[in-house]
Amino acid sequence: MTNRQFLPVGANAALAVIHFTVYVYQFLILPLWLLPLNASWGWTLVPLAFMHNPYWSLIHEAIHDLFHPAPGINMLFGRAAAVAFGAPFRILRLSHLLHHKLNRTPMEATELFDPSKNSRLRAAPGYYMQILGGLYLVELLSPILFFLPRSGFEPITSASSNRRV
């Protein structure tokens, strides 16, 4: 028996339906129907903000092929869920899997610093910038990369390939 046989498929599907319903409300019903009637409906978004992290957890399961035993359903759900999440699934998947590959390396361990190279005082601003929004800013701006011509990727790929891990 494999671990895939023990996946909570029913619970995952139920949570996916709940989250997709919330996103239909958030992106269609609220702005097109309710907000024009009364701007106070905007306050209904406040409790929905708390559902964002659990939704990422479902995408995370799809990234690791653990949402459903069938790989095709994982990809289909992952892509559909990423659309509602507002990010390309391919970038989410690649960056997250790279996170696992590079975990605990100097390239990714933003919370580590070498005292022989700089002090805590010099390392702190970069650390807090990364923790308090840098990662999210990169994820927010990443879709812009798809509008670059192929030649626009060369500086990005050459810079990352020259980094030592």
C-alpha cells in the first residue's frame, strides 16, 4: 500500500468546494451585484481573509501531488486553485519545490548570517524585509515575467545560474 491510498480525498474535495464558493462570492457576486447595492458589503471580505492560508494549504497539497491520488486531478485542481489564488501554478510549484531542494542552504536561509561577513545590525534589515513582505512582493510581481520577451529572461537566468549554492 502507498501513502496515496490514505489521502483525505473527501475532506480535500469538500474544502476545495468551500474555497471555490468563497472565491466566486469574492470575485463575482460581491463586486458585480452586492457592492453596487451597498458598499457596506465590502466588510464581508474581512472574515474571508482568514481563509487565505488554509486555501494555500490545499494548493500545497496539489504541489506535492497529495491533494488526490490521481496526478491529473492534482494538476487540474492546482491550476484552477492557483487562478483563484492569483498566481501561476507553475511558478508556485517550482518555487515551492525549489524551497525544499534548497532548504537550509545559504541561498535560502535568510534567517542565517555569517558574523565574520557582517553584524546582526547589518543583517537585520534584509531579514525583516524578507519576512515582512519580500517573499510576497516577489510572488505578487512574478506574473509580470510572462510579459517579458524571451530575451528579457537571459539576465535573470544567467544571474541565478552564477550563484553558488
